[in-house]
Amino acid sequence: MHELNYDSNPIVFNKNDEVISFKCELQENLQKAMKKFVEEHPNWDQYRILQAAIAGFLMQKGFQNRDLTRLYLGNMFSMNFKD
């Protein structure tokens, strides 16, 4: 994956937020499914999918944090929350 670019999805990213890039190996089937999903849903990209998935997983496991909730909802529903 490439380093995150704020300009790729300004709805999700706030220029004041810290963004940390990391590399991740995906199973081929997962990568193909993600690629197909992005092709069928042009308002999504790989970064938005991974952010929503990680945030959703953490919330399901009981991690409660207002910023995490905002990130998850923002990704899922294309919302931009301001303080």
C-alpha cells in the first residue's frame, strides 16, 4: 500500500489528524474482494475500507473512544464531524 494522502478522501481526513502509514500483507482473496468493492463503489477507497474495518473491529471488542467512533461513523456514512 502507498502512504496515505489527505487529498484522496478529504471527507474522512482532517488535516489536523495524525496519519501513520503502515504496510500490510493481505490474502489474495481479500485483496481481490476489496478491489471489486472499490470498483463498484467509487466513493470508497482501500484506505477508507481499512480504517472502517479496524475501527469497527476495535469498537466490537469493547474499545470505547470518541475519536474512534467519529472515524468509524465518518468512514461508514461519509460524514465529517467537527468538534
